[in-house]
Amino acid sequence: MSRIALILAFAALLGAYGIASAAQNDWGRARLACADVGLDPGSSAFGQCVFDLYYSLWDEQNEAEH
């Protein structure tokens, strides 16, 4: 029984890592897109661009699932 619990816990951990990794990739893509349009990575406009782009895409992806 404890072996099954250990396997399930490990599977959950791997699943959580996959989700976190995907989110990091999406943040990275948003950063690249905002830099590509010429925004300075140190500016507040860049940070706002990344935030807006990431969450706009997140909203679109989650609306499509429902």
C-alpha cells in the first residue's frame, strides 16, 4: 500500500513540475515578444507588456477549454 502511495506522490510531483515548467516557458515567450517589439527589458512598460500578454493568452487558452 505504501508503495502505491509513493508512486502516486511521485506522479503528482512530476505533473506539478510539468505545469510549472509550461508556465515558465509561457512567461519566457511573453518576454521575448515584448522585447521583439522594441521595449526595454528594464522599463515598466516592458513589465506591463509581459504581464498583459501572458494573462491575455492564458485567458484565451482557458476559455477554449470550457
